[in-house]
Amino acid sequence: MTRIFMLILALSSPVAADVVGPGGKVQDCYCTDQSGSRIELGETICLQVDGRMFMAQCQMSLNVPMWREVQEGCLSSQANPPQMSPAPWAKAG
């Protein structure tokens, strides 16, 4: 039961985005996309690697920002909505 509680607590905690570097300076951690744009920790984007597309989330691993695949394929906002047929009682006019 304690392990389940600790897992839930770990998953619900915010991601720590600060790492203390040399000289005690706080370094802001983030990922970059293929164009070099900054992506904040916890953000999810579509990545294309070696001809494969997938959704990936910017996460920390051993104090290093990295991409972790969270879903096969990518979501698309350019999907066309289904075409609706006119109601049978509507007359063309």
C-alpha cells in the first residue's frame, strides 16, 4: 500500500525544472525540438526520428533533460471534419 501511495505522490508532483550547476548557479532545464526551439519540461510534441513519428514528452532523467515517447503516431489538428449530408427533408432550392 505504501508503494502505491509513493507512486501516486511521485506522479502527481510537479517536475523540478531547476538544476544547481557549478558555483551554485541555478540552471534552467528544458528540451529543444528539431528546429532548436525551447520546449519546457512536461510539454508534449510530435517528433519525427528516422522516418518514425511519435508523441514525446520533455522529461528529466538523471538531471538531464530528455525526450520520452508517450504515444505512437502523432495527433493532428488538420483533420478534416466529416462532411454532413443535408437532412432528408431539406429541399435544394
